[in-house]
Amino acid sequence: MALYIGIMSGTSLDGLDIALVDQQAASLQLLASHYVPMPVELGQQLLALCNSGPDEIARAALAENAWARLAAEGVATLLAQEQLAPSHIRAIGSHGQTIRHEPAQGFTVQIGNPALLAELSGIDVIADFRRRDVAAGGQGAPLAPAFHDWLFREAGGAVGVLNVGGFTNLSLLTDGQPVHGFDCGPGNVLMDAWIRRHHGKAFDENGAWACAGRVNLPLLERLLSAGFFQATGPKSTGRELFNLPWLDRQLDGLELPPEDVQATLLELTARSVADSIHKTGTPLEHLLVCGGGAHNGALMTRLAQLLPQAKVESTSTWGVDPDWMEAMAFAWLAHCCLERVSGNRPSVTGASGSRILGAHYPA
């Protein structure tokens, strides 16, 4: 066996997904997983770093140290659970926490102090996956399509893989064509922020609150008029564009019940995905959904309605747990780095060529 650990901490800031995988040349198996909730104070610190502020360099350094300690504790718990020693693990693939993503300006920033994580875990760490692609002129995101391509390419036909985390990213796999992929827009980020403001809940379970409201078409039109939705890929996005202040500006002059706003935000997520697929002209046969959105029944139903030609289903029906797909992807990317295999796909990110991604921090 070749054991790797992947760590994913997404834009939702809800916690760290840690996956243990057995990585072989042509296959990958999820062996175990562990979820570490994000401490409230650390989550607030990381969210604040998504915008400029006083003393942000020192605040970022302290926050990434706390993130690395949290990750190391999670890795130690997973190893103890599986009765493994650090020496059994070839490497950790750590995405870190994105605090800025501005590829148009030539940078993307993920913090997580991989040197400290290597020191605390006793395991080699591969991190900083996105900047090499940006250096080659790419978006640095999404990176998951390369993994989806490797994992599902043999399925044949036209298959889409949709990750619905804080934001949505889509991979399109069609016979005889390079993988195509891009970010579609907000996933859960606006819905989560809106229900947190009004009800103090972390998320809208199964889309129940959205289902209690009605889609407001004038608001939906305002939201969909954002330039990001008009652009074609390669493209990626983040909290720099889609955030609560942006939503508040779109609501200016509209007096709507909060549940109608939530319903419209769910429709925005579904519509931006469906519109993105329609623009590519890809006749999808299957849309496989992973991430937290795979558990939102209202969202899954709406996607199926907007994409009647495709069978919309969780990746679990294809043998991959939707909650651990991205963590598995970064375990795979760590393997690619050590094996000197390209981890990006220029057809997705727009980079000038294939590149080996990641920086190696030996234990």
C-alpha cells in the first residue's frame, strides 16, 4: 500500500476534511476519514483575512499556525483511530485555507504553515498547489477536475462532476476530449451566510428554509447580471466577489421576506450551474454531485429539473463518498507531486502548459 492523507479546508470555513487513502498507480481507495470542526474564533479570524485590514501579515501568520495545529491534531486522531504511525504515511497533501484568490492580478494565497504541520505530524507535507499554475498563467483553480478526470475518465460517455462547497466547480468529461472545467459561481456560501444572519444556523438543512420561500425574479436577474456569469472558462471565483456585502447591494430597493431571498439564492446556485453546462453545448448523460450540496435535496431536485437530459446523482452512487472527494483529490495531488506527474489541466485553468504542482516540506 502507498498511504497518503489529504486535507481540505474550503471556503465554507466549517472545518477540515481529512482523508486517508491507498494510492496506487491506477486506483485510489478511501480507507478512513476524520472531520475536524473549525473553532469559531479561528473561523472568524480566517474570514476577516479575506479582506484587507490592519496588521494582517501578523494576523495571517498567527491564524495559519493555529490552522496547522488543528490539522496536526486531526491527523493524529485519524492515525490513532487506524492504529497507524506517521512512518506509515508517505505524505500529507494539504490544501491550506484560501484567504485571497486574485489570479487576474497574478496571485492566490492559501495559508496553513506546512512546515509546522510537517514538524507536528512527523509526516512529509505537500502544499501550495495553486501558485505554480498561476505562475504559468493559469487560474490556479479549480484543481479538482484533474482528479475527476483521472478517477472517472474510464466511465465513458459525457459525465459532469459538480462539487458544491462554498462555491461550485464543474468538471466535464467527454470521450476523446480533454477535461473541461471551471467555477460556476456561489455554491453554499451565500445561502449559508444568509441563514446565519437570520437564524444563527450554519446551513439550510436539506434546503428546507429555501423551500419555504419563493424565487424573486427581479433579484435573480440582478444576481445573474454579474460579469462573472457572462464570462466563459477558464474562470474561478471566491469570496472576493460573492459575499454578504455584494448580496446586500443587490437587495437595495427590494423589500423581500428573508425566506424568498434564500429561495432565490438556491435558484442562483442551480441556474448558474445549469447555464454553465448549456453554454458548453455538452450533452451530459450524468451529473455526479459531491460536496455539502449533495445533501441538499432541494438543490438536487432543482438541478435535475434544469438538466432533464442528465441523471443527477450523488457521487456515492459511483462509489465515491461525496463528503471526502476534495480531501481525496489533495491526497492524489500530493502523490502526483512526489511522482513528478502533472497535477493541473491547462484546458481547465488556462495555464500555458502542464505543471507539477506543490511544494515539498520533509518531516
